[in-house]
Amino acid sequence: MGEGVRYHQAKKAVIISDGRDNAAGKTSKGTRFYKQEDIDAVRLIYHLVKERGMTLAGARQKLKDNKETTIRQEEIVNRLKQIKEELLAMKDAFDAFAPKV
């Protein structure tokens, strides 16, 4: 499973149900490895299913209907989350220097 599952803490069943488990290569010891496009696909499916509350069938249909827009929306959401984290870190830094009354 490696990076893709650790990154999202997703269950193997999500990957298998998408058919990506069969696309994985294997090392001589039997460890699966995935291409970056497979990891990106898992991240997108995770976003649709876990964060937006869609079913796997609904996520599959959304990707089929308008994949580029879905990818762009997921990128925007991720960037907004990063900005939020940066702003909260700045707020905490300012709060640390603020005089306590």
C-alpha cells in the first residue's frame, strides 16, 4: 500500500474497489508500489468519498462526467487548506507576542 494509503489513511478496500490494486507493480518481495498517477487518483477519490460524502459510484460518475473540473476543485480545496494552516500559524505567532492583560 505504501505512500498512497499512508497519505490519506484510507482503507485498502477503496483502492481495490477503484480497480487500482490490479494496476500496482510488485517488488520481488511482493510489496506493491504505485505510480504517481495512481496516488493522485486515490487522493482524488478520497476527496470525493470521504471529504465530500459521495459514494464510490457517485465519485466514479463525477470523474467520468467532468474529470478536469473535479481535479481543479480538489486542488483549490487543498490549497485553501494550506492557506488556512499558514494563517492559523501566523495567528498563533502573533498571539504569543501579544501582551497579556
